[in-house]
Amino acid sequence: MTRILLFMATNAAILLVITVLFRVLGLESMLYQSGVDLNLTALLLMSAVIGMTGSIISLFMSKTMAKHGMGVHVIDQPTNPTERWLIDVVARQAQKAGIGMPEVGIFNTPEPNAFATGASKNNALVAVSAGLLQRMNQDEIEAVIGHEISHVANGDMVTLTLIQGVVNTFVYFLASIIGYVVDRAVFRSENGRGMGYFITQMVAQIVLSFLATMIVMWFSRWREFHADKGGARLAGRQKMINALRALQGSSAETIPAEFQAFAINGGGLSRLFSSHPPIEERIRALQNLRD
């Protein structure tokens, strides 16, 4: 909850700074002189509501979405030695990381992968694929779990979700200004809110969202290096390196796009739009860690 309040306060501060800058630089007056009847303060607040609401709702629904969307079987009572061992490893690492015991689940895909999600450090889900349990040894699985526990302990689900919300805020804000200006200057609408506004605003949102995704994915890649370091601390550096090597060549497509950023192995259309750095870079970063 503290992290949520912190990021909401940060977002509010950014909105305030932008509002002040627009007024100090005279941009708001310039828009009014151009005939754009637009209250930037109200637009900023509306953009914040629109941008943050969806992200926060998604965050609080993330565990439910993961369970149903990926068919995660949550282990309430272990039914075999593998499940018992998995529960014990998660419990031990969660205690070491100083977080509450996450729910533990298995999803039925043949590719080795795992992910973590949840609204807080003490209300998380760690899930591993059936392929991970079948194709990797216990040391490697332990390192993968350490990576996911580190995501939880670092608050990465909350942080990445709220960063997306902040980005959404400014995408909507800037797209709305572009829509108003184009509608008045090109379509000669009297109030800047004609059909040209809605068409331009939608196109601008798509273009700006495409560019903003690069910012979010950059943060996701940076966060992966930290989760690898956390996995190395919890399970051992060599185990983490071996786990990453075991993942080389495996596909991340079995993880839906909305959860790939929280997985041990993720994908993307290109380097700029990838949620994860190349595994070779992650291995090098671990090898260069000082003991």
C-alpha cells in the first residue's frame, strides 16, 4: 500500500509540475490565443484518472486473471513429492526475502517458464510451468523461483503497473491536445471537439502508445537484471547462471503478453520492445557480479 500511495503521489506531483510549466512557459495562453478552448489542468486530472484507473484495476485483478487465463493450478495441499518440494522452496526463499508466503501454482505448458504477479509483497502468486519441472533440475528450478521471489520482494508488479499508468496518463493528455489543435486548425471546428478531434486523438493515442511502450519495456529490462541478482542471492549465483543457460532457446510465447514482463523468460518484437534483455547479457551481468 505504501508503494501504491508513493507512486500516486509521484504521479500527482508530475501532473502539478506539468501544469505549472505550461503556465510559466505560456503554452496554455498560446493555446487559448489559437482558439483552443482547453482547460489543461482539468485535462491533466482527467488523463490521470483514465491512465491510472485501468492499471490499478489490472494490478488488483492480476492473480485472478493469471489463474483463469493460464489455467494455473494453485497447490493448496501438496499431492506428491514434487509439489511438496516446490512449496518448501518458495516458503524458504520468501522468508529469506522478508515477504509473506505467496500462493504457489503450476500451469500446464511444455516450455520451461515461471512468473510472479500480485497486488503486494504479501499477496502474490508464484507459478511455474510443467515444462520447467520436467526439463530443469532442482538447482535450476530453485534459482528460477529465487528470480520470481525477487520480483515480488522488489515490488516489481506494482512498480511496472503504475509506471504504465503514468505513461498512459501523458499519452492521453498529449493525444487530447493534438486532437484539439488539429480539429481547430485543419477541420475548422468552432470548439475543437468535432469529428476531427476524435479521429486525430485516437490516431495520436496509438502512435504515442507505441512510442511509450519503449519506455515501459526499457524499465522492464532493467528490472530483470535486478531480479537475476536477487535470484543469485537467494539460490546462488552459479545456480542462477545455469538456470538462464537452461532457458536459452526456449520460447516465451506460452506466456500471455500481459504476464511476460513478470516471467523468467519473456519476448518482444525487437530489442526496444522486449520485456527481457537477451539471456547472454543477463548471464554476463551475473558473471561480473562482485561477491
